[in-house]
Amino acid sequence: MIRKKFAIIGGDMRNVYLADLLKKDYQYVEIYGYEKSGKPWALKTKPLDFVLEGSRVVIGGIPLLAENGFLNMPLAREKLCFSELLEKIPEGTHFIAGRLTETVKEQLKQKNVKCTDLLEREEMAVLNALATAEGAVGILLQEMPITLLGSRILIVGYGRIGKNLTRLLQGFGAEVWAAARKYEDIAWIEAQGLKPVPMYQLARFVSDMDAIVNTVPATIITRDILEKVRSDCFLLDLASPPGGIDFKAAEVFGLKVKWALSLPGKVAPQTAGDIIRRTVYNILEEEGGVPA
């Protein structure tokens, strides 16, 4: 199979490890924007034109954009506008990144650049959910003044992250409650030996919890619900923006709350980088062949 040049532009330590893993696969890889990563081979950045020249696959960060149209490049010394990248990216390239806006997708289409959003890939979401769940357990162990064994923890949302997290917490001996909207999810929660909570009854149960973990990316835990939460209850939000907890109300009530975004990249960046690598290979295979 024909090898392809990978250009990896910005993102966090996940992409640093991704570049390293691709090189170990004997791929041709150029990087841009990792001077502060601590990796000796990433200290010097080649010009963007050189990095992009001849590239057939360009990989951005998760999420792709930061504020004001700049790329998400926390490990770079300088900022880079998406518009500048778009101007220089070769036509016919496959652009892969996370959380692509509709505007970005349209701009890439007009440039004749195919794009794929990593966060819309099921295999990526499933494996990321496991890494997120493990990271959440680590936060709970660090932040709670009691052991997980014997603690009472409510998980709000029973999607990919919720399922993985409830399983891990059960293994620690916690009494795990799980809140969901769908009747079938409530049935599965009960079948797994968990305590089911219909979402509309959330306010009835929060006062008994040692910790509450939200996984739903919508404001589910509102001020009215927070009023009933114990003062020593730890609140952890794993959901993407806008999150699921009314953070201002939590602050008013003096509750301890943590919003943990992009956990895979923070707690297990090498594993997260490998998940991206495998997903990218799947995308390319569907396109017509994985690079040799």
C-alpha cells in the first residue's frame, strides 16, 4: 500500500503521542505546534508550508478550535488562525480533527478537502469513554474525604461514560445509583445491580449522595436540585460544554465542584493517542486503504 504523509497540527499531548506512534509504524510524519510538550524532537517547529507540503492526511486537535478562530494549540509558542491553515492546506487532503463546526466543514469542502470529525466516530467514542471513566475514578479518589468502598455515588446519564463508570465504581464497592430518561436504560440499570433513578425524580435522591457525577451535556443539575445537595457532597461534571451542572449556583451554595474536560488527554495521553491512531487508520481503510 502507498504510504501517506501525515501532518499533525496542534492539539494536546494526545497528538504528541499520536505522532510518536505513527513514526513507530514507519509513517512519514511532520508536526507543528508542540514546542512546549517537553519532547526533544518537538522543540523546533518547521515552517507550516513545509509541514503541509505533500501531506495527504492532516490531523488537528480535539477540539480543533480554541477562541476567536484560533486553533487549539496549548503546547505551541505561537497562535495559528484556522484561516491561515485553511489557506495553505493542499487540496485533496483528508482533514481529521475533533468537534468540527459546520462553518469549518463548509470551508474545507469549498477548498476540496475531505474532513472527518473524530468525535463522531463510534469506536473513538467508546474507547474514549473508558479512559474518561478511569480518569473520573482517579478524581473521586483524590477529592472525596472517604473511600469509594461504602460510598453512595449518583451517576447522571447512562450513556457510554455512565456505563463504564458505574462498572468501575461497583468494583470499588461503592453503592452506585444511576439516573436516566429512557425506560430501557432504567431497566438496564436495575438489571446491572445498580439503583435506578428516573431523571425527572433526580431531586428526590441527591440529598443522600456522597458524590454526584454528571455525564449529560445539558444543564440537568439545576439550582433547584443543588439546593437539596448535602454540603459535603462532591460534584464532578464530565460533560462537554455547556456541562450539566449550574456552576454559578453550586458556587453560591458553597459546594465543591469540578468540571473535568478532555480527561483522556490529561490522565492517559498515550492511550488516547493510540485510540486516535487506530481511529485514523479505520477512517483511511474505509477511504481505500491504510498506509503501509
